[in-house]
Amino acid sequence: MSDTNSNQKQSLLNPLDELRLQQQQQQQQENNTLGSNSQYHINIDDVNVISSTTDPLQSSPVHDQSMSDIINPTRSTVYIIILTIVVGALQLAWSTEFSEGTPFLLSLGISKQVLALIWIAGPISGAIGQPIIGIYSDQCNSPWGRRRPFIMGGCIATSLSLIYLSHSTSLIGIFVSSTYTQDQINKITVPFAALGVYVLDFSIASIQAACRALIVDCVPTNQQQIANAWAARMIGSFNIVGFWIGTLNLVDDFSFLGDTQFKNLSIIVSTTMFSLTLFSCLYIKERDPRTDISIINEKKRQIKKLRELGIENTSNFWQLCKSLYLQTYHSVKKLPPQVKIVCYAEFFAWIGYFPMLFYTTTYVGELYLFEKGYTDPDNLPPDSKQQLLDESTRRGTCLLYTSDAADD
């Protein structure tokens, strides 16, 4: 009779509860066979899961992945959209930098040859900044989660650096003598603007690294492709929105935000990006890295792997850089030939794609000025110079907008 009641109760369980029950029974058998010395209690969706192992270092990645799938139930489309909206909101900052960055820096008197040294900040932040942020977020023990602190920190830094960059000439003008001409102020602004670009790119890299990891952490394995597909949709959609906003005459519509297109656009984009990112981070909940058994086991395996590479402590920054180099070196050595070919293709593709992103608005803008009879952008009439530069930049942004809309 008791067996019948037990079977009836089990039949009423939903698939997730059955999976949880099977996990508990499996680990109970391991306890009986191996004899466990420790117990880890975690609370997931108000369900206590008890995992016992003789040594967390021996827990396999497959075992931890099954634990992760139990913790992460099947996610709704609304949940995935809110999760990936951060990736899209970030594209607003990218589109602003692509469309307005080069014309602004050239207006300060920087040559196009020197400009390339400033835009190298993007590749450097991607090659160095993102892996370092990834390592730090893996080790994070914040009760708010491992990824969200870096997402919000990067969002705040991105917003502030974008506003700082667009207002840099005005800020420098406050601290210099009133006898300085605008050209003199522009020359003084150059190193501060270059610093703003580097801070902006490394801040963006922080969000990118943490966002990708958050998708992996919060979505079960069978929905990873769906989540990545939504992330791609967000990137394309918000790129279109960002470039479309850049085609509008914001100085006339939002004159209270600033006297240039770049100032207006930076404030609108920063406010929108911060609001969407904050909403997503408040809605999406992460597991507590201090108590979650799968995260604890993952960290212990990482420590073991680093010890095999001769690294005992990654809390030191230089040890962390050494860890990054060694892990990258060993990973590259183990890449299959097919994957290496893909990496080579990506490498050479970006050599052509990257200049197009940053110089399109300038090229189209100069063509527009040439049609207006201004053969030299440096010799525009002072009284209408800013208006002509803003209009030429909007024409270049319009090309990026139509190109992105056609691709999507």
C-alpha cells in the first residue's frame, strides 16, 4: 500500500521535480558507496538540494552541468529577451562611438595616421581586457552574483566615459584661460580625449565579457542556442536603433542637452543603456557563488588546473596575467585544425572590417562637404563649422543605418 502511494506521489511530480529527485537519489547512492565526509546545502527555488562528495575536486564537469540544468529550469522567451537586452543596449554605445568618434577626434586636429593609434584601444580591450574581466568575474564572491557587478560597473563606466568624451572640449575649456582660442583648447583636449576612448573601450569590454558568461550561467544547456540567437537579434536591432538616432537632428530637437550632435547623442544613449541594463540586472537573479555547490566545484577545478600550470595565486594582477597567457597558449596548441582556420578567417576579416566601421562616417561626410563646395574640411567657415560637421556626420551615420538595416 505504501509503495502504491509513493508511486502516485511521484506521478504527480513535474519533470523538473523528478529530475531533482533522481539527482538526490543518485547522490545518496554515492554517499552510501563512498562514504561522504561533508555536506553542502543550497536552496534553489525553495527546494533544498543536498549534494555530498568526498572531494569537490573530483566532481566532473558533466556532473556540474547536470546540477546547473537542475538549477536553471527551462526559461521563457520573455526571460531570455530581458537577459539578452543588455547585449543590445551595449550596441547603442558602440554605434555612437562608430558614428561620432572619428569625426570628433579629427575635429580636434588629430591626423588620420595618429588616429589609428587611438582606435587600437578596441582590439587591445578585446584581446586583454575581456579575458581578465572573465577571470575576475569567475572568482567573484559577491552575494549579487558573479556577473552582474561587472555588468553594472561596466555600464556606469561606459556611460560616464561616453559623456566625458563628448564634453571633453567644454570641460577643458573650464580649466584654461579665457584668452585661449578654440584651436588651442582642441590641442590640449587631444590626450584627454584619447584617454576617454581607452576608458570607454575597456568599459565596454567589461560588459561584453560578463554578459556572455551570464547567458551561459542562467540558461539551461538545451536553450543556449536560443539565447545566443536572441543576443544576435538584440545586437542587430539596437545597432539599427542607435544609427537611426544618430541620423536625427538632435541639436534642434534636444537643444537643452548640448550644442553638438555628439553631446546630445551621448546623453540619450547613456541614459537609455543604463536604464535597460539596470532593469535586466534587477530582473535576472544569479546563484550565490558563496553557497552554490556547482560554482564551488567549478572554482576548485580552476584552482587545480592553475596549479598544474605552476600558478598558485591569481589574486596578484601579474600572476593573473601570467595565468591568462599560459591558458591561452595551451588552448591554442590544442585547437583542432578546422577551428584554427576559422580563427585565421576572423583575424583577416577584421583587418578589413574594423577600418570600415570607424572611417565610414568621415569618408561620407567629406564627400558631402565636397559637394557643398568645401574641398578642405579644416577650412570651414567658423560661424557654420559645427553645423556643417554635424550634418556631414549625420550623412555618414545614415549610410551605416541603411547598411545595417539591409544586413538584418
